[in-house]
Amino acid sequence: MILAGATGDFNNGGPNLGILAATIIFSAFIDLQIINVIHKLGMKRSLLIVILVLIPITAALYMLGQNMSSLISLI
């Protein structure tokens, strides 16, 4: 998505929400499994940690997608 933004694909309304949602869900699944395997916390605690990690990541991606055109014009 960074390459798409750098080439100007986000000028007409931001990132594709389907791709963004699929990326977030896939990364949450991977993150949940890694935390569960490494720390052996159990699924409930792993899910809580994933939620605490994904909220800032999702917010950052949303803000980046909303401001991509203004960031590119500064370059």
C-alpha cells in the first residue's frame, strides 16, 4: 500500500477498504498466533494483546490513508 500511495493511486478517495480490512485481519491472525506460540498465554490473553496492538496500528493506517495526498504533495 505504501508503493500504491507513492505512485499516486490514493488521490481519488484513499486506500481500497477491502484490501485494508483483509490486511488488518490477516495481520491480527498472524499476531495472535505468534503471541500464543511464543508466550503460551492462552487464546483470551493473546486476543487482548492483539486488540491492544491493533488499535494504534489501525488508527495510524487510517490517518495515513486520509492524509496520503497531502503528504505526497509536500514531497
